[in-house]
Amino acid sequence: MLKVGLTGGIGAGKSAVAQRLAARGAVLIDADVLAREVVAAGTDGLAAVVAAFGAEVVGPGGELDRPALGARVFGDETARRRLEGIIHPRVRARTAELTAAAAPDAIVVNDVPLLVETGLAASYHLVVVVDADPAVRTRRLMTTRGMSEEQAAARIAAQADDAVRRDAADVVLRNDAGLDELDARVERLWQDRLRPYEKNLRLGRHAPAESALHLVPPDPTWPRQAARVIDRIRHALRPQLGGEADVTHIGSTAVPGLPAKDLLDLMLAVPTLAEADRLAEALRYAGLPRRAGEWYDNARGMPGKTWPKRLHGNADPGRSVNLHVRVAGSPGWRFALLMRDHLRAVPAARDEYAAAKLRWAAEHPDVAGYAEAKEPWFDAEAEAAHAWARETGWQPPEG
């Protein structure tokens, strides 16, 4: 099923978004609710809290005395971490149980206030952050929770920086206007992204690629977008590999200043294509199913005319990705890294490529024609890049 992480700062309206997604059919798992359940009266979680903090944190009815516990951990980093060590693993275990019980075609939304702070973003197919201006959030907290302006501002300041939270987001839902506008934004998210993403994921297919060519100006957020996908790939492959996968950002979107199709090219290095095939199922469940067909790299003057690879696409209709799975050390692997680093290091080469891209796009409005027109340039770039590598002593970066 599709796993969505939902978070947002206090007063941003995360709960309002969660309610609207649930009303549309999402399976909602609320981390705050689970955090209370796992330390309810009679649970082993409460027993662990008592063992760590003493019987005085239990009220006369056998329930956790939250104010008393809060007084014990407030301002004490060691105590707070000890408490988190009790609660967080139990919440994760209960979350896994509820997720496993969901239907295969479910859209599971995990409402997690500390999603970014606890480093959970890579475990979801998509992270949605609800955001609003701090002044708007302050007014909401004063109105709905009876806080003073100073109290509201302090609560907002105590949480993760808004920029850090947005940096982890695949989708930022603004909630500065009224609930009608928020509902319309949630509806677009549900219909245009979450539902097709879930269907693509369930059927093991990538989102449809556009046949028409659309070049866009350089986007300074491309590297961060790529990093989020890379984090998900590494998270998905860690159990199979027992360590970190060698994944890197390549292609035009990895070169600052280049116009490009809004398509992230990533590369996973493997020792053999048999290993690539072994990892294919884990990549599929991570939302990156293998593209059908046989795929090859042009050797660009290296021994051998072509070199086989595997190619995966993204099931997410909101973010086009090509994941090239290449054998480490192969000519295709080496050229992808070399061309990226050459264009990064030599502005004249980058600018020449940028101008050529715009010219080819004007002459060839379709993706296939544009790709064919680039081939002679790639041959010339290979010669220039290899010469640059010899002159500078360039070597492929360590994975």
C-alpha cells in the first residue's frame, strides 16, 4: 500500500488535513494517539515508564500522570531521551501492525508530529507537510487553545524550524486561508497524486512519461529533491544490502545552471546485473518499478559498442525519475559521473550544452527527436570530458 507521512508545525492545520484525507478513504494512523495507547494503564509501556521514572508518575487511578511525568523530563535531555526510548519503539511497532492490517490498495496516512525530528521521512513513499505563516499559527493557538501570544510563540519556536520541515517535504500544503481552500487543496492532492500513485504502486508500474518535450529553467531545488528520493532508495535497500546503497544524482538536473526536462536522473551502482535483478522487487515496493524492455548505454568510444543496464521509473505521478542501475566500473557508469563532473567544473562546456539544448528543443518538440539530436554532441562531449579527466587526474568519486 501507499505510505504517506503527514506532519506540520503546531497550529499549521495538520489535524484538519488528516481528517479530510480520512474522509476520502485514507487509513489514518495517529502517532499521538498511539503514544497515549502504549503507556495506558496495564501496558508494559507504562511499566517501563514507572521503572525509569518512579511510581510518582502514576495517578491514583493507575493511569499515567502526564503533568508529573512532564515535570520530570522538562529541561532534562537525558530524561527526555530515556522516555523517547520507551515510547517510540512501541509506537513504531504498533504502527507496523496497523499498516500490515490495511488493505492492499489502501492509502495509509501516518500523522506524525515529530516526523522530521525523528528522521522518519525516508520510510514513506511521500511526505506531506502542512505549513502556515507563524502569525497565522499564533492566532489559531490563541483562539483554539487559549494560549497567550507569548505562549503560542514559544510553542512554535520550540519545534523544528519551518525551513527544515519544508526541506523534507515532497508536498507542502499551505493553510493560510480558510478551510474551504484547504479542502480544495487536499482534494487535488488526493485525486491528482495519491490515488494514481497508489494504483501505480499496486500494479508495479511507473507513472506515464510525457511524449512532448518540455524544457524548464534550472531549478535550485533539484538536488534536494534528488536527495529525498535517494534517501528512500537507501532505506528500501538497506535490509538487502546490509549497508548503504551507492546511489548518486546524475544528468542535467545535477548540474547547476542547466535547463532540463523536469526529470531526475539517478544512478544505483551494483557489482553485477544479477544483483540489480535481485534488488528489483525492493525498488518496486519503494515506488520505483523496473521499466520494461532491454536498456543499454552507448560506450562512447570505450571497448564494446553497448553496455547493458536496468532502468526503473517512479510510480509517483508528481515527480518524474529515471533510476539507472549500472555495473560499477562499466563505461556507462563512468561516463555518467564524468560528464556530470566535467560540466560542473567547466562553465564554458556547461553553457555550450545549455545553448544546444534550447536549439534542439526548438527543432524537435518530441522527446524521441530531441534525444536523437543530442547523440553527436554526446560523442564530442565524451572526447572533451575524457581529455579533461586526463588533464586534471579526475577519478570517479567514491560511492
